[in-house]
Amino acid sequence: MQIIKRLAVAAAFVLCMALIIIGQMNKGTVWLLVMMVGLAGLLVLLYLYNRKYTKADRMAKASLKEAEKKQRQS
């Protein structure tokens, strides 16, 4: 399952990069929008990657571990 997830992320990255490169090679408003869609895709991928490293997530994991530790001691 992990391999499929990584392949999907890699494919999305390649697609977003392709949209940016193709949009840059052409002129016009439509191609600018294509580049913006590619950029938005890269930002979404970056958010998904960094989500597990945010302070709120670390604090939530710490509180879950603490609650499990208390439950084991009881």
C-alpha cells in the first residue's frame, strides 16, 4: 500500500511539473492558468508532506502516547 501511495505522489509531482513547463513554453492567459494549476498542485503536495511535522500534530501524538502510557499503568 505504501508503494502505491509513493507512486501516486511521484506521478502527481511529474504531472504538476509538466503543467508548469508546458505552460511556460506557450504564451497566453490560458497557459498562465495551466502554470498556476501546476503550482497549486506542487503546493498541495508540499502541504501533504509537511503536515506530519507541524507542531499541532506533534502535540497530538505526544498526548496520545501519554494517554496510552497512563492506561497501561492502570
